[in-house]
Amino acid sequence: METIDDLLWEIGEAGLRLTELRALEGAAGNISVYLPGGSAAALAGITEVFSASSDWRPPSAERLPAGVLLVTGTGKRLRDAARSPAAVLCAIVIDGSGACTLRHAPEHAVRPTSEIDSHFGIHAALAATGAQTRTIIHAQPPHLTWLSHIPAYRHDGVMNRQLYRWQPETIVMLPEGLAVLPYVTPGTPEQGEQTTAAALQQRVIIWAKHGVIVHVAGGPLAAVDLIDYVEAAARYEVLDIQAGSIADGLSGRERQKIAARFGVVPLQSLIGDE
């Protein structure tokens, strides 16, 4: 049985791995993990770690089924969760009516991240479809974020075509492609609404000029793996731009063979017609 200590350890490891990728700076980046009612009951220790409580109102009309949403606090460094999770995280407890209670360690009055709109909205929207989404991470991988500052790359077709030509792993692990959203002010309801809509189609969503948000059915380290794959592809793309765009990358035919070999069905636009 997974314990709260297991989950807090994995959140801390995810923060350290993102730091190694240079995808977090200062208090940038955040994570949430949703535990449906059944699994939340099995995770003994939630109320022990987060023993203080206060009322909390969801950021939108979206509702989550009963359970617990662990989330990083506003102004907190995600990497510090490895050392002191109670100082970085808080727990939103949702009852059967949708009412929420915020729980935190008594010595740390942690409030949810300013980007809770996106986290809560994605979890709620996907839960309504029956999807088993568990973890959401927002980070700022430098190469991927830099590419989103280039106007031509702020289009799904261009970003996907350019990044999917570098590594077989990108095709195999993310056959649905990436979504690129136009820039909106971070932490606003508008950002949450756009992100929630995109999350119904893609697991990796690029916030133009800001970073990336990823959702997975697995734990925090599985979400970090997806960020790692996409950032690696973006790194190759940046290197090629710096070298004068001299590399051809994987051809459409080569990408088709990769997809066939590993039994994935990627978007046709990702593999081309060559």
C-alpha cells in the first residue's frame, strides 16, 4: 500500500529532477497530485502531516469528486519538498458535495499555488470524462520555453513538426503531440480555461513565453519523464538553429517505421508522408 511518506518522497524527487533539468528557478514551477476518495482513505497520515485546516473555495465552478489534492504552495520552491514537504505543500480535501477544506502543517500556513486554476480545472475536467489523471506539473524547461518565444513556433503544427524529428522516444512516448497555447497572464482564470480545454486532447501543453504544464495518470516522476523527453527534443532543435539549421533529423519515413515498430498511432502530422 502506498503511504503518504512514499508520495511525499516522490514529489521531492520530482522537484530535484526538475532542478537538474534547469526547469525550475526560485519559486517557479508547481505540482499537484489528486487522490480519489478510495486511495485517499488508504493514504494514512494526510491529516497527521497537514493537521491545521481552514475553509477554501475552488477557483471556478469546476468540481472534483471526493478526495484529496496535494499541491505546492504559492511562493514555495518545489525542490525544497525533498527536504521539508510540510513547508512546501498543502492538501485540499474535497467532500462528497464538492466543498473543500484546506489543510496545512500548523507551523506553515501554506496556500495553494497561484496557478491553482489550471491544476484544479484539469483535474476536474478529466475526472468528469473518467480519465485517471493523477499528477500535474508546471515547469519552465529553458529550451522549450525559449522556442515558444519565437513567433513561428507558437503554432501546434510547427512546434510538433520541428521537435518530433529528433528522437524516437518523443514519437513513442507522446504520440498525441504537443499543444501550444497563446500567451496569457499567468495565474488568471483565462489561463486555466484554455489549459483545461487543451488537456482533454494532449498531456503536454506549452504555455507560450512561460513554460509547460503536463498531466499523467501516474506519479510525479512519470510527469517529469515527459518533460525530460520534450526538453531533450527542444535542446536538439535549439542546437540546430544555432548551427544554422544544417541537420535533417528523422525523415517522415523513418518516423513512420518507428511508430510501426513500437505499435503507436501518432498524429499523421507528426510523422509526415515521406
